[in-house]
Amino acid sequence: MARCSKRIHLTGGFYYTVRTARDDYRCFHCSRLIPRGSVYIEERSLGNVVRRYHYECFNKVIPHRLRAVEAPSGVVICAF
């Protein structure tokens, strides 16, 4: 059974959070622009390293443990 939420914490210190962009950012995977106001996934590690992904790119990078899906309440991250 999948566990879905706007924020997921994995062992090892990784946090994944669904956010709405306040500024323009670059996607870590494809290097395209994440425009202000769009939904993206933020990856934060113990060393406070932040990586931002389009939710479509996030699904390409980490498809085996986590998946970003569109729900009636908006985009959520599901852990399997």
C-alpha cells in the first residue's frame, strides 16, 4: 500500500516536499526553468543540499521508491 503526502522523509536524511515556486528555479534533472507559481518537488538532504525537480522529471529520476502523482488536492508524493 502506498503512503502519499505533500512531504515524505526517507531514512538516510532525505526529505521530499511538494512546493509552489516563489521564484524561477532550474530543474536539477533537465536544467529547464521551473517558472514562478508552478508546482515542483524539492529534495533536501542532511547536508542541507537542495535540489528542485519538475514533478515529471522527479518521476524519471526516482521511480523505484517514490512517485509524484496528481491527486484531487494537487500533486502529492507516494512512497511504495
